[in-house]
Amino acid sequence: MAAITHTGHDSRAINSMGLWLFIASEFALFSAFIFARYYLTGRDQPEELNIGLGYAITVVLLSSSVCAYLAEQAIARGDRRRFLRFTLAAIVLGTLFLVGVGLEWREAAHSFPPPDLYGTVFFSLTGLHASHMVTGLLALLFIWVQGRRGRFDAEAHWGVTGVVRYWHFVDLVWLIVFPTLYLV
Amino acid sequence: MKPRDAYAAFVIWVVLTALGEAFVLRANIYPLAGNEFARDVDDAFRLLMALAVPVFTFVVTVLVYSLLRFRRNGEPAEDGPPIHSHRGAVWGWFAVTSGLTLLVMVHPGFTGLLELRESRHQEMVVAVQAAQWSWNFTFPGRSELEKVKDLKLPTDTKIRFDVTSRDVVHSFWLPMYRMKIDAVPGRVNSVYVATEEAVSYGENVNVRVQCAELCGTGHPRMQVRVEVVERPEFDAWLAEQEAG
Amino acid sequence: MAATALIARTRDWAFGPILRGLLTGLVGFSLGAGFTAGVRALAGADAIAFGPVIFGGYWFGLAGWLLGVGVWRTWAREWLGMPVDWTMRNGWQRYFDFTTDHKVIGVQYLVTFLGMFFLAGLLAMLMRIEHLTGGQVLFSPSQYNYVMSLHGITMIFVAVAAVIGGFGNYAVPIMIGAADMAYPRLNALSYWLAAPVPVLLLATFFAGGFDAGWTSYPPLAVENRDGQILFNLAFITLGLSSIAGSINFIVTVTKLRARGLSFGRLPIFVWGVFAMSLLGFFFTQYVAAAMMMTLLDRLFGMVFFDAAGGGDPLLYQHIFWFYSHPAVYIMGIPGLALALEVITHFSRKPLFAYRWVVGGILAITALSAVVWAHHMFTAGLSDIELFFFVTTTELISIPTGLIFLGALGTIWGGRLWLRTPMLFALAVIFNFLIGGLTGIFLADVFTDIHLQDTFFVVAHFHYTIVGAGIFGLFAGIYYWFPKITGRSYSEFWAKLHFWWMFLGFNMTFLPMFWLGLNGMNRRVASYPSDLEALNVVASLGGFFLGAGFLVFLANIVVSWVRGPAASANPWRARTLEWHTSSPPPVENFESEPEVVGHPYDYGTPGAVHAMLAGAEEEGG
Ligand SMILES: [Cu+2]
Ligand SMILES: [Cu+2]
């Protein structure tokens, strides 16, 4: 029966297209909050922002993305050891990023708590991004556990490709969110 | 389908259009118009109807004519002619609809915007504060009149209303002047109204201020009865309000 | 991996999946609510505040519900490398299960949203009773606002989901010769994600209702009764469902078309669903964002829309309409496309100017992204903004005109077969003509200032959304009834229903244009008594319109149970769904279809649209 369903249809291409659409859709969600930030606060920006910490976690997140990329390359060559090692590194760096955001939040909660306008855009935008980070981390954790159990190889690793692509997307969003909140 | 069908439909269309135009150009479906601006808006409305009539009658003629002329009793035994398109018909349609669209875009679209712009003159500025569920007015040099239920305005005066809100979004609507602006918290939106003759809510219900944006329980009754009166009477009323 | 390879848990009880879902949903809700209350207690806040607890509980409850109703069995177990152990059921039970067959899902959508349609229709009857006089009849103003708001949002959800969710799911995969959607399990998820939405809406009753209309503008929607929270959650939930559905349609139509079915041969209904999915998958996120910001303001003390704190209520209107204007096309275009589909087959003539019509639909799709602020002409926009949005909005008339060109060019000189689907399809054209022409009065700032927020607008959008979307829905119901059920409906009762609904509809909504022009603003329990006469006409029309649906229900129920058997192709239509049995088998075709020609080549001897491998050609 399944024969008819997928005659001539490449299920990897189908999944890939769906993921791209999902990412585009998520981008729309972020764009609404980014628009809100510019609409409400224009070029204003509070003094209290800890830009140093901001740069630091940005670097951490970028390294995480690089590790995820290397992990995907590794599994594509069938190198499971390297795949697991880099996935784990991506997870650790991603978690470190979240810890950094947590520190930012502690400072921000003192300088401009939510009833403040900048607090509103800061907490909503970083919170929205952090919730996507958590989803991405869970997904990375999932492929790491599956990888340890012997799943994924050079031929079949769509799960890895999909999760890593999502992870890159979440990083890319941060590269827009960061200047939006800290630099403009 | 023969040329005869096209001629017949054309004649029907012309007749229906003539009847339709006669109706929309003469029908008085409009509420009381209190000034020049309102009459211009009604003219624009009438013009749009006049332009809509031939479009409406065209579609209805083709629909109903086809329905009667091309119907088959029961399942059609044969197919219709294999006409996939018709260059002249398509480009003609495209040209006519585009032309009509551009026409209404320019007039009354852009010209209406211009008239709106040119209507911005004031001899008197009135601050309007909306609140759940009442209207508060401040006339120049006077203290605020709170929870106004009856309002007087002077005749033949160009008035600017600076409208804002204290709580939720409301909308300041003067139906007889065809003018409306939202009362948005944190913003002051201005509208310009030139009063003309004396007229009162007692004569026509559209001589009122009506909240037009849903604002909660009291929304429908968030209205002010308006009376446009001669200047001396207005001044006396205002002084009396101040005193009372 | 293929969804159809999923197996059987044959001895499951019929309502097992739903009950398990309710149970796990309840567990999830308790966990989420408890967690939220705990966090609040630790933070020193009032632990069991209604809003935050409901909000926190809801998301866990929703996850629990989805896991219990089917995601765990069909999906999560596979991810976790556990044996997947269930199969699609065959009997009526499959309609109450996490079934992946797109035809079952289509029927689930149809029945669910028809139920919501009748419910919201009853609310409309109550509103029309209230409007029998200018004063108070049935409700206090606050009760009226709740009934009106609930009517509005329920009908909006019906308009968004009934045609696309129902017939998009049922017909599109068959029409393109696919065995199912691209992601069958995601498709089932979309439906079961939509299923809690009516429950949330009804639950607003127990949370004090809500009164901000379907547009729910802040600050009102941030300050009003707590039912508003459930409204916001319902909107986000349906949004997620329609994003998932839209992605599924886009990939299905792009990737799963039968061999030979190029985009230039796509049936027009498929085009309609495809184009609207392009809007749905992207723009729906904006309404989700607007709802989230409302909730953040309400529950977490943020100030997006609070002017006193530096926020701006207009921000909401921009984001909301950035979705909701495209959404009105999501509500209207599928019905229009369905009408064109029906008109073509029942005129037995090719769809006139097919490419122009497709171009028109795509142009509307593109333009709809840049017209949103015409809903805000009285909100205090600058002159340059007004100028821009008048221009873009008026431009939409041109591609819309092409849809009329297609309809009129097709029926002219055709061989019209006036069965019920055709009558409904022609009514779509007529109603949408009125809806479209009156839209021009609203697209133009000069006339719109007066008409904005009046019954003129109410009449206008009922002519477009009900007149095109819902009349299209009924065209589809009668058109595909034989295909879905394998039975024929009674033509007499169907035609009676048509004329009843057509007359009732026009009698209800035509007077409202005049009422709005003459000073009746919308969303009011009371109005100036000068306007009573035509309100009574509209009310009587409304009661008449409502009563007509009894005819529909009786006909559909009786015909479904014991109507005469229908053949595979009772209309002698040419698209692919008529090349398979009524109802079609699981995976739709006995053998693989191949498309060799245009779907609308009526009148060309020997022209064939599609063939099934191994079968004799079955063109038509
Ligand atoms: Cu109001
Ligand atoms: Cu719109």
C-alpha cells in the first residue's frame, strides 16, 4: 500500500521542505516581536544593558552552532564518535548560553523590570528566543541519546540534519535579536 | 450561443443600467447632512454607486441570462463549446476593470484625501476626552465639562476636536458631519468639523456624538445629544455650564 | 515510516483515544497549573491567581491531550525506538480516533466546524431578537457583548477552517492524485489541535465571558473579564493548527502531484487552497504574536499596549490586521475557488481564462500583505499612510475582477446543469459581487470615515465571508456529498434549502447597508429607535435564514443513512476525485493515476484529463 504513497517521491526532500516552511513561519513570529521593539522604543536604549555579557553569550552560541555543524558533517561521513562529541559540545555551549541569558535577566530585572517599556520588549524577545533555545536543546539531546543507541549513519540521518538546521535558525535569530536589543 | 444572445444581453444590460442609475442618482438614502463636507461625502458615495451599477447589472445580466438561456433540463447530453479564453474579452475586461479601479482610486480616493487635508482649519479647538462610558469636553479657556450628555456647538464655526481617551479605545463619531476619529489612549487625534446651520438632536438622531468603537458595557449608550445653536446662545450656554 | 503502515490495536474501545486524551490532558493541566502556582508562591505572589494558573496549566494540558489522543501511540513511540502498535480503524470509530487518512480528517473538520457554525448561528438569532427594538429586549448590554463576541469569533474560526480544513483535506490530495497528504500524522495533529478550540470558547462562559469582539482590541482586551484569556488561548491554538495545516498543503501540492499534473493543469480549487496556505503558514504567526502580547500585558505586567507605560494600542491593531486582512482572503478565496470548480463542471465548458484566474488568485495573495491598515482609516494614521493604503486596497479590485471574468466567461454559452451545487456556486458569485462592490466604499477613506464601525461594514463582510465562504462551503457539501458518503442526497430538499438560504441571507444582510449608512454603529445592544423598521426586517430575515438549516440537516442526515447509492462520478466531472469509487478506498486509487491533459477540456472530443494505470481511460 505504501508503494503508491511514495512512488517517485523523495521523503527526505518532502521533510526538508516542510522544515524550511516551518522555519520561515517561525521567522514571522520573531519579526512581529522585533517590529514591536522598534515601533515602541525606536532608537532608545537603556544604559544598564550589560553589553559585554551580551557579546560573550553571542560568541558561545556561535560556537555551539559551529559544533552542531561539525556534528552533522561527522555523521554524514559515518563518524559516530565525532558526531556524538560535537553534539554534546553543542548542547553544553547552548546550555551555557541560557545560563548567560539567565544572568542578563537577573540584572535586567533590577534595571528595567517588565512594567518598564524596555523591560517589556527585552524580556519578551529574549524569552521567546530562550523558549526556542530550550526546544532546540531538547531536540539536540534527543539526537544525542538516539545516536548513542546506534541510530543515524552516513546514509540515514535526516533527524540530525533537521535538528541542526533548526539550531542554526535559532542562532541566526539571535544574531538579529542581539543587535536589536543591545546595539541599535 | 449565437451573436443574438450577446445582443439580447446587451440590451437587457443597458436597460437595467439605466433603471439602476435612475434609482441610485435620485434615491435619498442618506442621513441628514450637516455641512458641505458631509454633502461631498454623500456625493462621493453616490458616484461610487453610479459606477457600481453598470458592473452590478453586467454581472447579474450575464448570470441570469445564462441561467435562463443556457440551462438544460436534466443532465446535459453534450458539452459546451471548447472555448478556453478569448483575447479580446479578457483584455477588454482587464482594461475596463483597471480603468474603473484607477478612476475610483483617483476620485474620490485621492481627491477625497485632498479635501480632508484642505478641511483642516479651525476657529475653535475643543479637547475631547473619552472615558468608559462618557464624553468630556474642554472648550478654549474653560475648565473641563465632565460626562456631557447634551452639548451645544456654535453655528458656522470651524472646530477642531482633539480627541483622546483615558482608558480603552473609543471612537468619536458625528454621523451628520460624516466625521469619525478613534480616541486612542496616549495619542491625540484631531478632526475638523465646520458647523453650518442650527440643528438639534430633537430634530434628527444623527445630530449626536456616538462612540463607534466597542469599549465595553456602556458602548451603545456612549453618546451625546448635540444642538448646533447661534453664537450668542452658545456663549450663554457655555457660561452657564461654567457656573453650574 | 509511511503512515499507512501503522497498525492495529483492534480491540480498543471506540472512545478510548478521546478518553485517554482527556485523562492525560487533565494530568498535564494539573501539573502545569500546580507548577505555575508553585513558582508564583516561591516568587511571593498570589499563588492561585486565575489567569496565570489557567495559562500555565493550558499548555501542559494541551500537550497531555495531544499525547493521549494519539501522538504517543503513533509518533512519540517511534521516535523513542519503541514498537508502534496501532492501525487505522475502518468503521465509524475512525472518526473518533487519531486517524491519518486525509478523508477522515476532512470529515472530522467538516462536522466539527458545521457544529460550531450552527452554534454561532443560534447566537446570531439571539442577537437579532435583541435588535427587534432599539431598547433592551433579552440581554443586558454586557450579556449582549458576550453573545456578540462569541458569535463573531466562532464564525471567524468556521470561516477560516471549514472549507480548507474540510474540503482542502478531503478533496485536494485526491484531486492531485496523491494517496494522502505529505505529512499524514501532522494532519491528524492539526485536527486534534483544533478540537479543543470550541471547548475553550464554550468554557469562556464559566470564566465570566468576554466582551471585546473577535478583534479584541486592547486595552479593553487586557482589562476585561477573564474569559478573554481563554479567547486568546483559543486563537493561538487554532493558529498553530492552521500553520501546521498550511505547511502540509503547500508541501503536498508541491511534492505529491501525480505524474503529468503540472501547475498549469491544477484544478482551480487546488490553486485556491494552495494560495491561501501560502498566506496561512506565514501570516498566522502575527495573530499568534498579537494574542501573546495581549496575554503578556494581562498576566505578566508588560506594557505593549498600555499607553501609560509607554506602549501603544495601535501596535496591536497593526500586528492583528497584518494577519487578519490576509485572513479574510483565507476565509473567502477557497469558497470562490470551489464555486469556480463547480461552475466549470456544471457548465460543461472549460474554465474561461484559466491562467488569468490563477494569476488573479496569486495577485490577491501577494497584495493582501500590504493592505492591512485599511481597517484603521479612523485610527489616526498619517496622510501618507492613508494614501498608501487607499492605493493598495483599491488595486485588489483588479485581480478580484478576474475571478468574475472566469465565472461569467464559463457559464456564457455553456450547457448549464442547475443542480444544487451549481445554484450555490452561482449564488457565491452574486453575493460576492455585492460584497466586493460595497468594499470599494470602505476602501476609500473619504466614504469610509463615516461607514467605519457601522452596520455597513457588518453587511459588507457578511456578504463576502458568508456570501462567498459559507455559500461555497454548502456548494462543496452538495458537490462532494456523493463522493464522501457514497450516497445521493435528495435534490428536492436540497434545492428548497438553497432558495431558502439565498432569500433569507439577502433579506437579513441587505438592510444592514442602509442601517449603517444611517447611523447604526456595530456591536451595540441598543440603537436609535428611528432605525427599528429595517432592523425588524433583518431580524425576520435572520430567523427565516436560521430555520432553513433544519431542511439542510434533515436532508443530509436522512440521505447519509439511507439515500440511494451514488455512482463513482454522478456529475460526469473530469477531475481526479471522480476517477475513483464513491467513497474512495484508503489511499484513494486502486492504481497510480497519471495526468495527461487539462482538467477542464470540455467540448474537445477525446480529451482526457487523467488515466489510472492498468485501467481503461476514464476521461469524460
Ligand atoms: Cu464605545
Ligand atoms: Cu481587510
